[in-house]
Amino acid sequence: MSERKVIDARGSFCPGPLMELIAALKLMQVGDEVEILSTDQGTAKDVPEWAAKVGHETVDSGEKDDHWFVVVRKAK
Amino acid sequence: MSKKVLIVGGGLAGTIVANGLCRHIAPQMRKGEISITMIGTTDTHMYQPGLLYVPFGKIREHELFRPQRKVLDKRVIFHIDPATNIDVENQKVTCKSGAVHEYDYLVIATGSRIMPQNIPGMEEGGHWFYDLDGARKLRTALDTFEGGKIVVNVNAPHKCPVAPLEITFMLKEYLQGKGLWNKTEITYTYPIGRLHALEPVAEWAKPAMDKDGIKYETFFNTKEVDPDAKTISSEEGVTLNYDLLVTIPPHNGAPVIMDSGLGDGGWVPTNKTKLLREGSTNVFVCGDTTNIPISKAGSTAHFEADTVIDNLASILTEGRWARDYDGKVFCFVETGMNTGTYVWFNYTTPPNPGAPSQMIHWFKLAYNRLYWLSARGLL
């Protein structure tokens, strides 16, 4: 069972959720999952698009209370 | 029994904390009730933002350095002896010499470093300006550059988030001045889908690049560099040719953080308002070392350090918490050789950069000197 890391990027203007995700994935093993929390609605669209582009898997995404979340599994 | 404050790291964050704390707890230090010790890795303090000017010959190298001992308040006990292990359970730090320092309160400010070796071919094929040796080599490369394709390549994570834009616009004006701009093509690459992490900065940069004829490639996360073929390729499947590659390499934190099991990549999990290490009540983390999703920048280190000073001083003298960190960041942005702007934001206030002006550029040049007052905790 791989571990799931959570990045709380709510209220982060710089470097922002996707940059945090990219940096985190570099430190993770293939199969590990990371959940990114964001108050930027664009994250729900940008992160899955980018993950698909580079070949990572979006496991889950949606809106919860006052923020959006996306779970990505490192695939390579 | 006197209380011991130990600061690991002699960069901007650690130095401001040391100097500021000395002033706040001067009476207690005079009476021998509290001591402040710093463990550093070098006897010199470098003004890192000044490296931006080195490739263009716009700053003398000696202006970047001061002896760390002279920057530090004389009441700070200073050891040049790199930390090799930080043991937060037993409240002690071991150094390269074998010396062991116990503490009551610890401030971890070990900073970040470039890791071009993390990307195949980048060390051999790239130039950078994030350390002095790299900045000197880039200066030499620019001296002999006669036109061609320049790629300015940005990787995550990295510190000083506006520096990639600054070097791009400064390169353009530098090459114009040498009469080489009409023989040069610059392509700027960025890891996410716009030209800067800060949306308003990206919105300003795009038309500015369009106006100058600077090309850009977004969603570009570097996979490898081929120094022989002079190409750089991305995880997203794009390959660019270059004659000169100016890269902002990915960063890691200090090895001692990883070696001590305090955080992946050298970033310490840190409460974003308390600036305490997660799980600790007597370990503060300051500057680039935190894993807080915020800009790794000198101003961040400065504002965090001010918060740590207030809280440590209050805890030591009054037994109470003083205030939380609000996420404040302030960055000057050089928009060319003669103009600049600035951006500030915090956890609740979005950034809103103003129009570039020569006045703000002059402020930035002035700050290049005033920095030493910041490091001394006076500004």
C-alpha cells in the first residue's frame, strides 16, 4: 500500500498548487499518491490536465466545503 | 540554569533571528540567563539576490560578501562547523567536528541549494546564476555570445520566484545594448500553464514578452538536457534547441535535514502561522527550509524571521506567544536594466503589481546596499 501525502496549498498565491504538486512528485515513488488542497478553482481543472499530459493518474477530484481537492498518483 | 537558543544556518533567516533576538533579550543575555549560538557552514555571508547582476557585470563581486562574524551581533556565539545531525527528540545538534550543542530552543534555517545534477545533462549543458561560480560562467558565456537561440528554463521548486523573469528581460536589454538582439531568439519555459506562479505577474509578463518578441513554452518540466545536441526536453514531450541554456535548476533543502530524517527533500514540515516544526513546541523553522507552500525568497525569510524573533523573545521573557505569521512576501521585480516594479501579498491578500518605473528600479538598487541592515536586524 503506497502512502498518500497531503499538500495544503489553500491560500497559496506563490508558488501555487500546481507548482507545489510538481515539486512534491519529484520526491515521491511511483505508485505514491498526493492530495492537493486549493482555494483556487482553477486547480480542479489545471492539475488533471497537467497530470494527463505527463502521464500521471488523477485518482479523485472535487469540491469540499471551501476548497477544491485533487488526488494524483505518480505513474512514472 | 541559563536557556540556550541554538540557530542552525547562517543565511539571511538565521542571521536576522540571531541579531534581532539579541536586541530583544539584551538584559537577559547581560545577566547570563540566555545565550544565543549559531552554527554556520562558512565564514562569509553572501547577498544572494546580487547574483542576478553578476552575468551582466553590473555588480562587483566583493559587494556580495561580508564576513559573517561582522554581520552578526558580537553577543552571538558563532561556530563555523556544519551541522551533521539534528536530534529534536534529545534536543541536541551534532556538527562535523564532532561537537555536540544542546538547546532549549532551536531555530532551523538551513536554506536551499540548486540541484542541476538532478536532471540528466543539466550540469554539463546548462548555465545558471544562482551561485557565484555559475554566475561567473554565465558572464563569460555572455561575453562571447554572438547571437543565436537562448532558452531560459525554469524548474520547480526554486527560490527567488521572480528572478527567472528578471534575467529574461535583462538579457533582452543587455543584448540590445550589444547590438545582438536582432540575431537572438529567447524562449522562456515555465513548469505550469502560465508565465509565472503569481497570476497577476503572469498577466503582466505575457504582453511584455509578446511586445519584445520573447517566445515562451508553458507546461515545460525539464526531463533532460543533451549537451552535445544542445537540446532540452520536457516531461510534456517538447524539445527545444539552444545555443545558450540559462536554467534555474530545481532546488533541495540542506542535506542535514534529510540525514536527520526531518523532511523529504530537505524541507521541514512546518506550521504555516506558528513557524514551529510540526510535532515540536521548541523548534522553529525559518526561510527556505520550511515546507510551507509559499515563495522561497529573501523577503519571506525576513518576515518569518521577524515573527520568530517576536515569539522567541516573548516566550523566553514573558512565557507567552506573541503573534502569528501572516504569510507576508514582498519582492522587487526588475523589468529591464532601468525599470522595476514590486509585488507583495500574504495568506489573505492577493498580489497586485503596479506599473514598472525607474523609481522602483532605483529602490531595488538601493536595497542591494540596504540588505546589510536587514541582515543585522535593523531594517
